[in-house]
Amino acid sequence: MGRFAPAHFAEPTLLNMKHKLLIVFLLGIFSLVNQKVSGQGTQSFCGTTGAFTVTPEIGCAPMTVNVKNQVPKPETLTYAFRFDRNQNSAPNINETTQDSTFTYQEPGTYTILQYGSVKDIGGFSLCKDVTVKETRGPKAELITCPNGKVRVTLSDDAITKAYDAVTISWGDGKTQNVNLKTNTTAFFEHTYASAGHLPTITLKGSYTNSVCNADANTTTLTAGTPQSLASIRIRSIEMPADGNAKIIYDGMEGIETKVYIALGNGDFIFTNQSGQTGGTQSASVPLLDPKKVYRFQLRSTDICGNIIESPIVSSVAIKQGGLSLDEIIALEWENEPNTKGLVEYQLRRNGAVIFNTPNERSYQDTDVKCGNTYQYEIVAVVENDVRSYSAPISLEPKTSTPYDVTTALVTVKDENTIGTQIELSGEGLTSEYNLIVERTVLGSLNFEVVSPANNQSLQWDDTNVSTSQSSYCYRFQYENACKMKSPSFSVPVCSILLRSNAPDLGWTQESPFIGTIGNYNLQQVDAGGNLITETPKGLSTSHTLDLASQSDFGYRIEAKSSDGKFTSLSNLLNFKSEAILLVPDAFTPNGDAYNERFEVKAYFVKDFKMSVFSRWGEVVYHSDDIAEGWDGNIKTGKAPGGYYLYKIEATNVSGQTVVKNGSFLLIR
């Protein structure tokens, strides 16, 4: 907003006070008028009660106007030469003057406000508009070429657009009139007969009503070099599955830009796609193979005929890699080198980036599940935020039938636990699976599933067994995430059951692992389960103990596979140093040298007494020596055949007395 020349008064303080009183008075009138006007909203400060003339009302910048008051005998008279007609309040005092002359330096439409008061009548105000025309020369850009061709581009600015028309004088006697109200051409070209000399080119604006045409200034253009076409470049390449490639690029108004393509590192050919519009442009190149890689380039011709080539951007192709594993999707991609540096590749799965790399051309996606389909695309990010998108491909994780379980073993862990262990190999293995474990008692074919649902433990413990009572057999089957099972169950493997019939030990011979047994070892352990001695047993499944030389002890069997890779343990069989009395239930003293005496075998015994009674309670034999036995004779000769009673009293190594009673049969 312009500034007014200050008014000079002899009594400024009094004048300011009068001005403020006048404003208050006018605002009061303005308020009353507003209250009488309903439904019209807020009213402008401009009234209709003032009167003045303006000379001139239309003119050329700079324009000086003179106002002449026509209100009779005003007491106060004030003007605001740059008033806002829509303003509903009085102007600031520094925006007002009592002068009747004002000069507008710039073009435009301005409102002059007159206001004041008349004695005994009241305040008055009135607004009038004046129009100031542009007289500065139009603006434009001139580009010249060595061949005599020139281009003038009119500027899209307020000065140029203020005119109704612009006349271009080419300097060789030819002119060109441009109607700015109807023109849609961005530039104007002219070619001179002589390429070596450039005349003076001028511009002059004009108005339809001829007002200010004589005062309008002329612009002389300065020659310039052809504009840079560096901004014309490819922004992105999109290769859809149908092969209709989409190229997004930045164009320039009036500059013809053509799209070229080359397969691999071959020669570029024109795609018949071109344009000469500024801003973001799109071109479609159909019938391409989305599995192949193409190079794209823009070629633009400036006004001088120079062909400017843009940086090359290549398409990207993605395909399934050669790795063949379950629940792994292998991917590979390729593109051609670009004139600008590659920043990175972005691998997208179902629209989300899952992998970034500056130079790698392959990836193995392990975060996939059997039975699902995944869509992949690769994005090459080049310097200056250029991007190339491959055509998407849809892939499913590979699936195949799992192999049978061929490596498995079982081993006894404690009285109620058998540990199972398997190894997996072959195809069909997935990150999630169900290892089915079935069990039966040795000697039965009634296998039952004992593993939990969706068992994913290759080392699973069966805790619902009694390892000292039975041998248990197990078989295994693998089921992958695609619900595909191995063709059959594995060969059964059985836990080793160690049993005692003192002093003899025996154990089951069924293999605890898939494959043959190489050898057995009889392990003697202490009360804490620590190994004391180990006796090789080869492939034998029995052993006789020397109980007389033992105290507290325990035994277990260790089986080793033929290849030496696996071992398995039996249940633990414990013995304590308590008296063991082995009493026969019959003997035959008939002279055949077999079972001729009634002999008791005792282990862990210090003192021993034995009495034999007839069925009437008569003592027929007594001995304090465990090494002796009854030969079946009594004082009167041979004892008759039949049942006899015995009573044994013994003291064990701990000093405790052991009494055992029973009967046996004497056979004649």
C-alpha cells in the first residue's frame, strides 16, 4: 500500500482530536444505517452522502489525480486515496490527508474515500474508483541459434498480462501481434534470412481501447543461449506382467521429446512415443517381454536443432532362482547398467520391502509357509530418485513328499522315562511339522500314538512307562506343514529291559536304534549312578554275577550301534547287601548224582542256622554250616518221601537277623 504525503497543520493536536471525534460521529451514523438494513450483513464504510469529482478517472502509470469537493461548507474534509472498499471501519489517520492531489506510481484499480461533516447536518462519506494502466514494457525470454532461428517466450507475469496484446518487432521489418486474451501459444519463433546478423528485437504492449498505448514503454530483448534440457529425464520405468511398459518422465514445454528403447546392450530404436508438453509425462511401450531387460532413453531437440540425450534407465526382471528346498523361495533378478549410479535394490513381497541390497542379485526367502502364494517384484533405485519396477511374479513354496525316518533311537532315562531321538533327511522338510510317535509293549503289534499334536521335537521323552517292568517299542512318521506324510512308519526300535534271576542277569535283544547292534557293555554303577566298571559282553544277552563279592551295586546295559554313532541304555537294576536265601522246593536223593542233597544258597550272610522238621514237628536235621546240606537220611535210615518243613535263621552283614520258613518235597 502506498504512503501519502503528510498534511501540514498549524495545530496538529487539535486537528487529531477533531479527526477522532469525526470518526466516532461517522461510526455512529454507520451503525444506525446498518441496524436499518436487515439481511445484508456487514456494510462498507463507503457511504453515499459525500460528493466530489476525480480527474482523471482512467490514466497511465504514474498517474496524478485531483479531487474536488462538492459538499457545501464542510467543517472537516478528509481523503484516503488507497482505501479498501470492503473495509467496514475508518482508515488509520496515517492513511488520510486533506490534500486534493495524489500520484499513483503502479498500475491497478484504487478506491478514493471522502468523508467529513457539515454543521447542523452531520457526517458524510463517498467512495470512487480510479484505474491506473500499466506502461512498463512486457517481459520475455529470447533464445538465439547460430542458424538464424530465434524464439521469444512471453513471461507469465503481472506486467505482461496487464496488456490486451503484445507486438513483437523482429527487427527485419516483420512484426507479430499476440492477443494475450486468446493466445494459447507458449512461444513464438522467427528465422532470419542471414544467420550471421541478429537485428534488435523489441516488445510493446497495447490496450484494446487505445488508452495509454502511446505511453507504453518498449522492451528490447537480450539474446540468450538455448535453454538447458537437463531437467528432461526419466523418473520411473514400470514393467507390468502384460509387457506394456510405462515410462514416467519430466518434459519441457515446446521441446519435442522422444522415447527410445534398446534390448540388452543393443542399439536404440524410436518407440513412436513422443511429446512436447511440460511437467510430468507418461508414455506406454507395448508388447514387451517382462522377463527380458530393456534400456530406455529420452532424446530431446532444442530450438537450435541440438539433440540432447537423457541418462539411460533400464528395466528390471525378476525370476525364481535355481535353489530347490522346501519352504524356501529363491529369487534372482537382473538389469543393465545405468548412466547414473545404482543406489540399491528393493525386493518387495506382497507390496512390502523385505530385503535391501546395493549390489546383490539374488535372495532366499525363508519366511514363507507351505500352501501360500506370494507376489514378488524388484525395484532398482537409481540416483536422483529414479526407480525401475519389475513385473511381479507369483510363487508358491516348493513341496514334496517327506522321506521315511531312517535314523532313530530310544534310551532309558529313568524308571518312568524313555527318551526318543530321530534325525531327518531328504526332501519334504518344512519349518513346521508334526513328528508322530507310536508306542507298543514289546511282543505286541498294537501301536498307539503317544506324541502330542503338532509335535516338533526331534528329541521327545515318553514319561508314561515303567522301564523296569517292560520293554517298549516305538516307530515314527514325519508330517510336514503341507500335511504330506512320509510313505510309511519307520522300523520299530525298542528299549532294553534288564532283568535278574540272581545271580543271573538277562536283557532283551531287540535293537534300540534303526540298524544293527555292534556290542553290549554291562555297566556297574554306584548308588549315585556313577560308572564303576564296564564289562564287554559282545552280542551276548546274559551275565552271571558273583554275588558273594559284592556290596551295594547296580547294573545297566549299554548297547552300541554297528557304525559306532549311537548308544542306548537299559533300565537300572539295583542290588543291596541284604541277605539273599535261595531255597530249593524239592530234591531227589536217589543216587543219580543229581540234586542229591537239600542245599540252601545264601549270600551276604555271616551266621547261619537251619532246621528241618517232619510233618509232625520232629527235628530230623539241623546244621550251623551253610556249606552242608541234608542228604535225606535220619537216625533210623532213609527218611520217607513227602513234604518236610524248614526254618532258617541268618544274620546279614549289617547284623540284622533274617528268618525264613517254608516247605520242600523229598522225592524217593
